[in-house]
Amino acid sequence: MLAAVRSLSRLELVGETLRAALEELAEAAPAWLTPLIEPEWAKRYGRRVEIGKLPGGKAAVTARAEEFGRDGQKILAAAWAASAPPHLRLLPQVEILRQVWFHHYFWDVDGSLRWRDGHALPPASLRFDSPYDTDAHYCVKRDIFVPLRGACAARRSARPRLDTACLRRTSHGGLRHRVRRRDLKTPKSVTAARTAASRGR
């Protein structure tokens, strides 16, 4: 099933994921969140995160991503601190933030949070492509990006035919298909006619 979600780049995804978590925390625990907010966050996360092509290429993307990463890690560290209200860790957007950071960042040997290379990401079926619909996964089919929500249900038909069932698992960013051939049984009338013909020989 197609999902009605906005197409996000990886950079937009992490920024929007953090924004969603901040909005949820602002409603659930404003007094707890306020001391954590930095002055530039209003501009950075005050509205929907939309990022076009950044001047500076890959290095600029990495720098912006790691900026988002440090901000998000600040929230996660505070939420998991012993003094934090335990219910904050159970908020849906906070849990999504935790998982998205696990998918897209790693700690280097110096203890710094780093942006993962695209080739080092978990499989597409395991990571999120929208903080608002975690069942939506992007896959590639003949160079066309299609957002799929969960697995496609196989169509049922009384007539014998090939049946294709879409799987959530993906390989090399593409949609894997399982094709099964249904048993094609010979009608009884045809079987009887063949039997009679063989006896008459």
C-alpha cells in the first residue's frame, strides 16, 4: 500500500525527526525541556525542516547532519539521565528519535558522534523514512522511488495465474519479489475424456 508521506532526504529526515520529538516534549514536559533549548534551535527546528542543495557538497551535508546529531544526542542523553522523568522515554517521537539516531549516526574512536556513510546504513526494511509513519519504507524499482507502507497483500483469484506477493524485505535498495506458481489442476471433464480415449485405443 502506498503511504501518504513527504519524500525526505536523509538530512531532512534527521532534522524533522528531532523537530517532531521536540514538539512532543514541549507538550509533555515543557518545564523539563526549556533549559535544554539553545537559542538557535528556534530557527533550526521552529518550522518544518526543508533543505535544498547545500553549497559545499558532501562536506556541507555531513557538517549539517552532525549538527543535527549533536542536538538530538543532547535531548536523548537528558531523557535517559537518572533525574529525567521515566515517562519521557516512552513517548513515541522520543523513541523514534533514538532509533533514527542509531540508524544514521555512530560513535568514532574519539567518542564523537559521526554521520554514517550511505553504504553503512541498516537495510531499508529496518530503518525509518518518515518520523510520522514508521511503516513507510522507500524502495527502488526500475529507478522509480516508491514509498511502500508495510507489505503488499497478495491478490487472490479463483483463476489459475501467476501471483506476485511484495515483501517488506529489500535488497540493494530495491523491492524483492516473491513469485509463486499456483497448482494448475486439470479439470475433471478433461481427465475423463482422456481416460475414455485411451480405453478406446
